[in-house]
Amino acid sequence: MLRLLSSSLLAVVVWTTTMGAASAHHVLGRPAYNLGEDSNTPSSLVAEVQIGDYMATYMVFPAFPQPNAPGRISLYVSRLDNGETFDGKVTFKIRDDVLLPWFQNTHEETIGTQRLDDQVFRQSFQFSLSGDYIVSAQFESDGEPYAIDFPLRVGDVSSISPLVIIGGVILAVLIGVGITQRRRAMTGKVRGVQSEPKET
């Protein structure tokens, strides 16, 4: 009798746990590997900025943009005073993210100009190389230009930047010069001590 009761209880526990897993599958919806750049996947970057008379929210999809894979930028722009959506054109430009400002705009490229579509400006993108980029969304309202710049990382980027490499080389040179100077000073002291006449 006890064996029958424990077997029945085990069967109920197994049945309950498998039913819970099946229910969860249906709640989650379609699998993640089936989601593309036009889907509702989480964005990698969501930010809200106030610029002049406007509030802008931008999102970058997919969560981790990769080289040679499509992605998109969604930009929402509305007025601060009445909440009306900006109904003009937004030009999206891209450039390399560099640390030295005088090289900032050397490779700027326009990737598209978009009109409002269902309260949002959508711009697709596809990069062939991994790297850090700056996306600039530019528009004009009442004769005044507006520009929203935000960073975009595509693929796996080395954490060692050229500036870190230059800093390391400079540090190595300074250490080398310091060691050489110290050796010269020590050699001079030793020679000075050896050349002094000995007292008898």
C-alpha cells in the first residue's frame, strides 16, 4: 500500500513539473534564435536626452550588433512644452569614435534620411567591421539645427585602444631613460671613488 501511494505521489510530482515547463514555453512566445533586426528584441542602448526644445529617446537593436549583420536605430523626438512629435526629416550620420577631437569628423558618412513613421524615425544599419562608432541624428526645427550624438559598439572590440598603447610605449621609454640615468650616476660615483688617492 505504501509503495502504491509513493508511486502515485511521484507520478503526480513529475506530471506537475512537466506541465509547468510546457506552460512556461507558451508564455515566453517565439524562440530568441528566430528574432531578427525587425523584431521586438531588447535594445543594447536606450537613452533619453533633452536637446533644446525637444526630448529625444533613442534605441539600438539588436542587443549586440555584429559585423555584417543588420540592425536598426529607433528615434523618438517630441517637444517639451506640449509633447507633440517632431514631424520632419532626421538625417542619420556615422563616424569612427576616436579620442582625439581633430580626427572626429574625418570619416563621417550619411547612412540615411528618414521621415516620421508611426511616431518613430527608423534607420537600419550594417557594418562590415567591428569597432566603436558615433551615430549622429540631425534635424532642423524653426530654423535651428539639432544634433544628437550617441555611441554604438559593433562586434567584439579590443579593450586596448591606440591611446593605451601609446601611453605604454611612453611609460616604457621613461622607465628605460630613468634606469640608464641611474646607472650612469652610479658608474660615475664608483669611478670617482676609485680615482681618489688613497691616504697612507
